[in-house]
Amino acid sequence: MALFLRKLQKKPNKILVTRTDRIGDFVLTLPVLEALHKGGIEPSVLCRTMVTPLLENNPFVDRIITVDEPGSDPIEQIRACGFESLLVLVNDPIIRRLLPRLKHIPVRIGPLSKPAAFFSYTHPVLQKRSRSLMNEAEYNLELLEIFGLKPHNPSRPRLYFRENEIQVFRSEQPGILGEDRGEPLIVYHQGMGGSALNWSQKNYQILLNGLLDSGYRVVLTGKGKEEAEHNDQLIKLLKPAYPGFLFNLTGALSLRQLSLLIHLSDLFVGPSTGPTHLANAVGTEIISFYPPIQVQSTRRWSPYLSSSTLYTPDVPCGQKYKCIREKCPHFYCMDNIAPNEVLKLVQEIIPGRQT
């Protein structure tokens, strides 16, 4: 429960909402923007450039201001907008750098997760997110109580696509999306940034073999050298090739294109990572793998308001922040999630075709 150390005297008309970290975190901010807009407050967003494609066509956002490290400086642009209020959702390094220069905004609301933040906010909030008692989106929405807003039926995160945008993307990927042959399409994303434990490469390999043997079309996605190498290894270890059933788009898609691909697929399979939250935001069924560690758990980081299936190892885990690895008697617990069990679930969700 959030503790607001000072009450707000007047609800603002224009507010700048900041979330300047990664994709999954930002997706879990989207319900805040919708709730503010519906509550009569006009939200603008300060975010990293990389996540701005997630805001295209969003009817609840007035303005987007970007900031990136190193060297970018949005202060003059922020000043020109005349914001009445600032809402900082998380004190990450980028916003901590900017906060001392945002004191021209009359009302500044944010969490006291860092001691220095006390002197930057006019309306500081005590919030213990590390307890992981709620979803990250719920922690974000909780901060809106200072405006008298308590969304009783909050919306899940959503991305917005134009119909012609979908058709153009279909035409750009004719081998995958141009023909509907009846075989279900699965986006298979094994990579992640390391913020949580992941399933092993071996288990991703076993499941991929099973999916292809069952007649599913599978698209490998990812970005960067490490994820490209992992996907190359998956392909190299496959038994006979699967022409027309396996596609490798690692590094070939923009964030917007990846979102469209997931939107047009039947299922997304991946770990606790940004694209998993994208899948929720575009309404695609999800199978994902989460560790039992407290701050990495499904309770905190599951796709918000999703009906997805999330696998977590059934082991006692007393760790709050990170895995102690070989010191734990259950290490590597993520491999307790059996590929055959996951394949059986896939077959229940979307029946495949035998090749």
C-alpha cells in the first residue's frame, strides 16, 4: 500500500509521466496513461526513444518526449510544454539525473526509493515494490490515488495498429504471413536481458523439435549478437531441416514489426522478458517461464491481466533479489519445467498438424 506524505490540493490538467527504462517495464505503464486520460488528466510521456513505437496511435497520450543516455537533454522541450504536474513511476538512473532540473514543474510526485529523491518531490510517496505483493502495473496505478483516481476495472496494456499498417507488414513477410495454409504460427523468443532466470538452451531445443515435429510453423526472434548465436545454435542442432516451417527473423525486425508479428501469430513462447509483455499488449496467447525469486516472480512481473500460462519451478525459494546458484540445493530449478509438458499444453491450446 502506498503512503502519500502530502495530499494534493488540485487535480492537474496536464501531467508528464516518466518511465525511462526497458520494454517490459514500459508496457506495464500503459494502463496508467489510459486511466489518467479517462480521469480527465491529459498525460504526456517522458521515455526512451527505443520504446516510442509502442505509443504509436495511442489515443490516451498527448505528447511524447524522449531521453537517452548519454548526453540527451529534454529540459527545454519539457519547459515549453508548461506541465502542471510530474509523475515519476520509478527512480531509475535517467530520471534521477534529470530530477534536479525539473523543479520548475509545480507539483512533482514520485517514490522515495532513493534518499535523494526526498528533496526532488513536492509530493513524495512511500512504496515498497521490492516486497512484490502486486503486479508492477498495479504499483504504477496505485500512485494515481493521489489524484482521487482508483480504477476499479483497469485495462490491460494495449498497442494500437492501423489496418493498413497490418496489411503492409503482411506484404513484407509473404513467406510467413502471406499464405494461410492452416498450420498455426508460433513466435519463439528464447532470449532475454538477464533480469531474471531463464529456461536452459537445451530445453528450448527440445521444445522446438517437438513443435516442428507436430506441424507448427515457428518464427525465431531476438536481437543482438548473443540472441543471434543462440538461435543459430537452435537451428544447427535440429534434425532434418523443416522447409516452410521454421523461420529465423533474429535481428530483422523493428520493435513495431516484432509487435505486429506477435499480433498476427497464434501463440508466443518465451521467458520473462519485454516481448512477453508485448504479446499481452497485442492480445496473443502466451506461454512463459518465470523464476521463483521474489522480485522476479510472476506476482510482480507477469503480463498484466493476461490469461497466459506461466511456468514457475515448484521449489522452495528463499531468495529475494537474485539466485545464489550452486549454493542452492535446487539449482538449476528452471530446468524442472519439462519441455514435454509445455508441448502438451501447446497442443491443447492450438492443435498442430503432423508432418
